[in-house]
Amino acid sequence: MAKTVNTRYDVAEHLRIPEETAAYLEACLEEANGDAAFIAEALGDIARAKGMSQVVRDAGLSRESPYQVQSALR
């Protein structure tokens, strides 16, 4: 009998295009039922998928902002 190999699933590896990201965020907002921690985790997944540098550029934030955002998401 073959052994089963489990690997850790990382949703950030599968959010490649804006449509996938939008669908993921929409699904998370529906599932969250007002749970701010759940929504924050989803936003963190999206930030990891895009790369924090790109998120900062897109949002027009300062250089220090990614560190502040990461601290807030923990």
C-alpha cells in the first residue's frame, strides 16, 4: 500500500490574476460573518500573493508602511 504524502496548502500560491483574488476575497467576506480576524487573514493572504512591495506601491504607501501592516496583521 502506498503512503499518503500531505503537503501544506497555501492559497497565496494560487491567487495569480485579479479575478482569482477578487473571487477569493468575496468568498472570504461571505464566510467571515463579521469576523475581523478572518478578513484580516484573507487580506494577508492576498498581500503575500501579490508581494508586499506591490501592495505598498498600489496603495501609494510610504516605505515604512509594510512593516506596520505586517505588525497589525499578526
